[in-house]
Amino acid sequence: MYDPLAPPPEVSVLLLGDEEVGTSTLLSRLSLGIRPQDEGDDLPPYSLPTLRDLDQPFTFNITLYARPYTLSFYDTASPTNYTLLRPSFIILCYDVSRRSTLESLRTRWLPIVNSHFNYDEELPVMVLGLKRDLRREWTEEEKRRDEESNGKERGKGRGVSVMPQEGVNLAQEMLCDRYAECSALTGELCREMLEDVARTAARTTTEKGAKTEGTSCSVM
């Protein structure tokens, strides 16, 4: 039973991904709260604050289902070696404008999750595509090469930018629980992403845990 006088449950969230995929900008966005993008503007009319790695974890208080929660975010560049942390929720981040960072989730980061964070079979893992505002549609030549490769070789002939369904497919292949995309710079889909993160984080505090059936997708 919920005790309004008890301190809010704290959920630790670890962001993993290659350098410069956008996790620092995401945390800066979260520190402001989610503000809507001005219609017709490419960039928000305010500056995102600069956060220091030494100040981790970055803690945010949220209210969900009329109950307060505290989310403590650790970035890959945490002063504490991230392999020594015991997060309640892991988010694998990639840059949708750089295909190599998506493939790195499968070849580099998933093995790290499986080897260092296997203490809890119910640990939820999410794939998050960042820098959505930089996605470039494939050229006709790239589309033709992709059709010719027919999926026989991973990524061969495909455009540099990752399309949403590709991210969803890899998340499913890696047996991750959720997939979402957003642009921390413009704020696009950040509110929806944070709500998805908050719901998953809140479920980690329940007896049943946060595992879901299949991979859900938050892409519009």
C-alpha cells in the first residue's frame, strides 16, 4: 500500500552507448523538464544547460499515477565505472544519423549488459534512438542498393541514417523490452519517451518487476 509519508522510491537508470550519441544532451533536456517545441522552429528558444560528468547521478523527481518517484540517471561517462553499478533499468542509446552506433549496440554494448548486469533476470533494457532531428531520408541510390542486398549482409547498401523499423527490429533481435526515439535538441518525442521511461521505471518498484511481453515501440 502506498504510504504518502514514505520517501519516494528511487530508480537508478544507466545510459550506455558510444561516444557522442547524444546522452549528455538528453540529460540536459531532462534537467529542464519537457518543454514543447515551438511550432515552426527548428531549435528551441532557450539554451540547454551544460551538465558535468562529475555531478552524476543526475536526479529527477517525477509523479506518475499520483505517486512520486526519483529517477537517478548515470551516463556511460560516470565517475564510477559503470560496470560497478547495479542499475534498475538500462537504456542502450544510439545516434539515428550514424548507423555504426546502432550496430555497436549489438556487438559491443549488449555483451557488456549480459556479462556485467546479469544479476537480475527481470532487469529491463530499452533501446533509444537519439538525434532524431538529424535523420536523413535515403537517396534513391541507397534504396536501390538496399533492395539489391536483400538483407543478406547487415547494413550493406543502406543509407547512413537508421530508419525507425530498423531500430525496432534490432531491439527485438536483442530481446530488449522497449524501443523509442526522440530529439533532445528540439524536444521532439521527448515527453513521450520520458513517460515511457517513467512507466518502466515505476514498474521496477513492484513485485512483478518491469518486464513486458515483447518489444513495445514509441515512434511517431
